Amino acid sequence: MIGAVRWLTCDRAELPDGLDWLAPDERARLEALRFAPRRADFLLGRWTAKRLLAAGLPGAELAAIAIRAAADGAPAAFLDGAPLPITVSLSHRAGRALAAVDDAGAALGADLERVEPRSALLVADFFTAAEAAAVAACSPAGRDRAIALIWSAKESALKARRTGLREDPRRMRVEADAITAPADAGGDGAWRPLRIAVEGSPALPGWWRDDAGHVLTIAGAALAAGPPR
């Protein structure tokens, strides 16, 4: 049976003052980061992921949970030094972080993007012709959200496939509910379905939602049964 996909978002203001919730290797990784923005993103991503993981591990202390990088760069979860048989995905942008977990270990990718003006080069370089046409069909107010949504869905799919930008995003075509709707149409926070068609591979099901000026997307095999919880 495929387990449910769980998710959590946190803001930077929710970070605790101390660092006693970090595992020893996470503290070492933090100390190696020279620049303050990268340190802040590292802490926020770990805090969000570890809180989500702890909710499914009754009695586990946050410091006993560690998020480490796998050989391909994807995050991997450990408890007391032993790998957990789950899939975890992380994203952070502009002081907000998203974590998603598939407790059955199925392929999973999650991404968070801020809705803001983007360079036209992003669309020209990474979107398919159909996606560019969908963006062009949006009202000016809805264009920024559509671009954020399409790009976020591609990022989620690349994470689920564990390829990152080593794979050309133009091999993927995003089809999302309400993608060309007015900018305020998705403001109720509901999860809406999306689908990422991938050349030469099965399509990935997923879901997206508006969230406090950001767009959240989660893609993975387990999401064909319904939205994340």
C-alpha cells in the first residue's frame, strides 16, 4: 500500500533561538556555510522537515532526526543514525519553507515558489510552446502566478525523478487545473490537481495550491489517489 503524502510549511519567524534540535552532523554542516542567507535557508528547511517527520515518529526527539544529502543530492532522512524508509523533499524561498514526506518511500518532489515578476527568459528557455501559450493567455495580473506554478511543477517533477536541472525542463509539459484563471481564483488555499507529462516516461500526477503569496506544488506516484494532507 502506498502511504499518504504529508506536508508542512514554516516561516523564518517560527525558528527557535537555540540549535539544540539539530543533529551533530547538521551542526557541522551549518558551521561550514559561510553566508548568512544560506545558513538561514538551511535552518528553515531542516526545522520544517524535522517537525514534519517527528509528527510521524511518536516520541522521537528532533535532534535524533537528521536530514542528509544522498549521493544524487536529494535529501534523505535518518533516525538515530539509521536511514528511514521514506521519501522527503524540501524547498525554501523568501523566508518560507515547504517539506513533504511519503511514508512509503515512493518517488516524491515538492517545490515552493514566490509569486513575483519573472524574466521572460525563464519562459523562453525552459517552457514548452504549450506552456508559453498558457502564460500568454493569462491576464497581466495572473501571469506571474502562472509562471510560478509551471516552474514550480517542473521543479517538483525534477526532484521526484531525482535528476534536478541535469534533465532539460522542456522535456516536461505541465497541465494544471485553473492555470489560466484570474490571479485571485486560487486564493482559497485548496489543493488543485496538476499533471506533468514527461517525454519517454510515465506522467507524474501532482497537486498545487496558493499559499500566502507563494505557489506550492507536490508531484509523485502516490498523489494519483488524492491531494497531500
